[in-house]
Amino acid sequence: MISNSLKNKNKVIILGIDGMDPVITERLINAGKLPNLSALRNKGSYCRLATTIPAESVVAWASFATGLDASGHGVFDFIMRNPQDYSLFLGLNEMPVIKGKTEIKPRIKGESFWSILSQNKVPCFVYFCPNTFPSEKIYGRMLSGMGTPDILGNLGKFSFYTTKPLTKDDLESRGRIVSVKDESGVITTQLYGPKVLSAGLEAEARSGLKLILNPAEDKLLVNLEGRSFSLSKDTWSNWQPVSFKTGPFSSVSGIVKFYLKSIKPELELYVTPINFNPNKPPFPISNPRGFSRKISAKIGYYHTLGMPVETWSLSEGRVSEKVFLQEVDNVLDERRRILRQELKSYKSGLFFFYFDTLDVIQHMFWRYLDDRNQYMQSDLQYKDTVYKYYEQIDQVIGEVAKGLDDSTTMIVLSDHGFGPFRKSVHLNRWLLEQGYLFLKDKENPNQQFLEGIDWSKTKAYALGFGGIYLNKAGREYYGIVDAAQERQIKEELLNRLLAMTDPATGEKIVGNVYPAELIYKGPYVNAGPDFFVGFKPGYRASWQSALGGLANVLIEDNKKKWSGDHLFDPKEVPGVIFVSRKIKTDGFRITDIASVVLSLFGIQRTQE
Ligand SMILES: [Zn+2]
């Protein structure tokens, strides 16, 4: 039984800071740059926090919520596979195909600590936690986080309108590059919405967009659904509502922002992914359902997209560093206003709020910290960008800490640290070279999505950020590795992976290899990889192998602006935890948090 006094009066505030790295944090604390975290450490406890295998946000936050490893909550990676047909899917949730009323389910299994608290009538307020789309019913309030799609059902697809002729890069863009024509100063085009069924055929919903050019004043008049607003060069628009007809009596409503990059000699207009309109989202992005609308009534429209800052636009040079940081600042500002707003009405129970700022900034700006990144930009003005955002997050922490009384426990934690991403390793290429993977057409190795693999000969394949799967008889549809061969192949693979070297330098590149049977204890073990490859920082599974693709070479330089990462050996990238009271911190892991929080409310977790 839980004592009523603990249940009703206790307050636990947790700030989840994605990607806050212990080495940087400790260095900045010692330099006096993070006074609020420093105060928290001095008053209570601080330690590095062991992360999950793999050290991925979706996996680690699922473990944070449930106290379970990946095989317990079933989220093994951003990218997972169905062994019955080798098709790929996202680990976050079953993405909606937004036409009519398609139901969506989160993939996460197991019970979160806020669900247990809710059953015990402890109020819970959970904001933007990964893996919370669609929003669950809790005793309190919830706003969905990472996993919430844009209106197209993607994790965030931008658009870019240009009068320039399209290039090869445009055709390979991760966004939608729309070629438009200037007709005497007027461009008539459209925003593209979700797929809909029209007369039995799949079609794209559209919303009319008219652009009236005023190059003399470096301005654009944007006309969207009959409303007009003016946009100057180098500026962002406010949020604009937009709706798409999805059927004779139905429509779906979104919000979008525009950035005018150039108007002469050519037009270049960046358009953010179309976020669900928080006033009428087509799927539950909050609990209660109307809560997302109540927030916008107080602070205005805000990003509802689960990964609100879209990074490919910077990677592809569609927007500059400066413009990208403006968007980071916008998101951070919105989140801070929501945090302030919600803390006003918080009286007791659990309060969790998540920030992805440091994760995004470190992914995109690590190149300015890394002297060994040969593609580092010498632009000195961004040299301290990462540190500046640590200081900003410290200010957020200070603001929350300022209002605390003694009955409140404050926890600040991260899911993993960070490191340099200098080289990509094509794991499927390696498996091919080592004789574990075979192609149907040897001449054509540039396949993706596990296509083109000859399953009748293939013993192992790579997928996700470091996962290696055996093509197991009885599990995979065309599986050939039987129980008798399994042990020998595993041993062979383990030894060869550990011996993998960089042909350019001769350096060993794998720190640890984690076989599933040694690290996973839960019921969903067959949904995940048989090995997780823990690369030494600097090396990471390539984007292609994450998607089940191949390449012509084993290792490639990472020339992308996405230059920091955490998908290395999890031992190398622990997170951090600060607690405002003294606790035992030896060997603390992210899977320990759920029981710690429950115990702060006097609840002993019963093991199933
Ligand atoms: Zn993360």
C-alpha cells in the first residue's frame, strides 16, 4: 500500500536533456559555466548514467520510462524488421497513413512508471517524452514527443520551392524540392499534403499557394488559402494554418512556417515540415485530447512534430547555420514558455519535461569542436555553439530549480553522451566481403531496404545503427542458419567483428560486440538483432546499413554536417544524472530510474 501523504504531497520534477554529455558537462561545470547544474550537484548527487544497448534515444527513453532493456520494451532501434518478409519499419510507432481514420499504435511494450503512478492516482504531467505518440491516457496530462509525425506521416519532411532548374542533388534530397515558374512576377503552386483516396486511387491532397514576387524590395507576398502575408528576404514567417481535404466531408489541419532564402535572381523558399495543428490534430498528440489546444490558446501555435528541428535542410545546405540556429532557438523558446506555463499549475506528483536541443546541436555542430574532422569548417563564429547551448539549458534548469521547496525532488538526466562521427562503416558490405551475405546481382551492390539479397545463401545481415541479424531458420522466412550452425557462426562473427580494422589506418574500430543472449533478458528478444556492434567513437554504422543497404566500399569518410553522434559502443557514451538529494550512485543505469521514481512516491515495483 502506498501512504497517502507521499502520494498526495510528493513532488518529483524530471528534466530530460537528450544527449547531455558527461565530459562536456563536467568540463563546463569545472569552468564555472553551468552554475545551476553545479549547485544541484553540490546539494545532491551527480554521476554518469549508463545508457542502453544501443545508445539510441528511442531505446534509451523507452528504458527510462519502463525500467526495461530493449528486449523488455521491444524498441531495439529506429529501424527494425519483420522477419517474415524482411520489410522494415520504424521502432517508434506504426506510422499513420493519413487517409481516413487509420489507427496507430506505439511499439513500446511494458509499463511506464507514469502508468503505474497513474493507477495509484499520483498525478503525472509528461511533456514531449520520446515514444509517447499517440498520447496515452494518464492520470494527469501528456503532450506527445519524438515519434509524432508531420502531416505526411514522416518524421519531418521539408519542402523547398525554387525557380532554379533541378539538379541531381535536388532529386536525391530528403525534402521535397518543388520546381516553380515565375510568370510575370507571380508563381502559382501548392503545398503538398497527405495521401488520400480519390475515386479509388491514391492521390496527394494539396493546398493552393500563390507567391507574388517583389524583387525590388526583396519581398514576397504569400497567399495561402486566401490569406496573404508579406515575407522579407532572410526572415521567417509566423506559423500559418493550412488544411487539406482528405475526403468529401473531411479535412486535416496543419501549421507551417516559411523562410525566404532568396528572391533574386532566383526564388528560394524553405518550408518547414507541416506540423499537426495543435488545435485539431488528426491523432491524439495529447491527453486529455483537447490539452494540445489549451496550450496553444495560452502560448500560440507551437511545434507538434516529434523531432521539431528538421536537420536535413542544414545538411543539404538549403538553409545556413544561422537560419538553422534560429529554428533551434524558436523551438527552445516555445518549449520554455510551455514549461513555465505548466509549472504554474503543477501542485504535486510527477512532472517530466524533455528537451532535445543539445542532441540536435551536437549532431550538427560537433564538427566545430573536432580538430580531427577534416571537413571541419573554419568558421570561428560557431566554435562555441555547443557550449552556448549547454549554458542555455543550464538557465532552464536554474529557472525550474529556483521555485522548488524541500518536498520536491529534482532530477536532471540525459539518455546518452556524444562523440565525433568521422567515418561510416558499411556493415552489409563487410558481411558480403566476409562471405556471410550474398547478392542476387553482384554487379549492383547499391541496394537498400534489404532488397537484392540472396536469402538462400545469406547467413547474416545488418540493419539499424549497429545491429547484425542472423538469417535464422524458423525465425526469418527464408532463414538458413539452423540451431546446429548457430553457435559456430556466432563465435566466428564475434571474433571477426572485434578484429575489424580501418584499411586506411590499420586501427581497430570495434570496441565491443554485444551478443543478444548476454545483454537481453526480455520476451521480445527475437524482434531485435543477434549482435550489436559497439564501434569506437569516430566510427559509426553508415546511414546505408541502417536502412539495410550496401555500398561499394567498407568505410567512408563522413563529409556531412551531421558530425557528432552517440551510436558508438554504449560504454563510451554514458549520459548524466543530477538529483537534488543524496542518493547511492554506484553503477547507476538509465533502467534504474523507473524504480527510483516509484520509490519516491512510496511504490515498490512488483516484478512480473
Ligand atoms: Zn538521445
